[in-house]
Amino acid sequence: VFCHHSNVIQQYHPYESIYLQSLFVEQIYIYGDGLDNSVKAVIVPNKEYFESFLIKHNIKQIDFNHPDNLFYDTIMNDLHSIATKESLRMHEIPSKLIIDFEPFTSENGLLTLSMKLCRPKLFAHYAHRLKENNSIHNQLKNILEKAIGQELSLHDDDQLFLTTGIDSLTGLRLSHMIDNDLGVSIPLNILFEPNMNLQKLVNIVQDPMQIC
């Protein structure tokens, strides 16, 4: 059950069955609580489609602990397309994905003996990763709001920065604020990348080596 800020009580399993329409998704676990503005998802990719993806994009090596950003974005975009088709609301669309190549099974306790998701075990297994970036996310959201001089609505996590009114002067101010508050220097050309959004900025702050 997911109690959103609107006090509407949501059941997870309909979302999971909807997102299983994605050919990239073999298994999915949806998580959310009343403190978050949206749900998050743990995805076990479909092996066949993952291998096809690697071939199509000529990816020779893969770090299974940190899947390729392009693969992450491809799954996220597919889930957003499905959500739009199914008329889901913004808080019903995952704002974060955890991609895990280890299947949920009854042997590892993540499925019940009747092959249903064992939610308490799944939550215990992934809790630290589901919640680990909330603090950085909120700090960056506050910094961005100060830099652009307006409050971001719930759905703005996936809005491109350039569409929220950032010019080069505002971008420079944002870069200085991130450096001062979080200790990460992000060049303007990174901030103005066409696909830059709040979640991508969180990922960069968590792993500044992406800038190199």
C-alpha cells in the first residue's frame, strides 16, 4: 500500500503489472511511502532484450553494479511511455530505478513459495538503495529552486533544465551554488546538456567521475 500526499491509498501490484508491458522488464518491484512524491522501482531486466541492447549500441563491457546510463535511460523512457499510454498520474511513475541482474526467486527469499513478490524481504534487501539519494536529491532541488527563483512542482524532476528558464548567467550561479554546498564543480556545458534533468544531476553529484 502506498499512501500519497493526497491521502489516496494506492496498491502497488497494478503498477507492477502495467510496467511489465515493457519488453526490457522481466521482474519489477514498486516501492513508495508517504514521504516521497513518487514511487521508485527495482527492475530485473529481460536478458534477451538486454543482450540485444548491448549489440545494437556496440557496448563491449558492462558493469553489472553500475549499468550503462543509456540502458538506464532507455528503460526509464519506456516506463514513461507506458505510463502515458495507461494515463497514470505523475506520482505513479518511478522517479528512480534500481537495475539488478539477480532475479527475484524463492531461493533468495525475494519471492514467496507461490512465486509472488515477497515485499517485506524486497524492501529489506533494497531499502538502503531506494532511499540513499533522497538527501542529495532534496539539496539539489532546493539549490535549483534558489538559482532559478521559482519552486519546482512534483513533476519537474524530469523536466529539462533549459525549459525551466535557465540562461547562462543562472547556470553559472547554479554551478557555483552546487560547488559551495556539495563540493562538486560541474561545468556549464554539463548543466546545459540537452537531456539534463534533476535526477541526472543527482547521479553526477554522487559520481563526479562521470564529468571526466
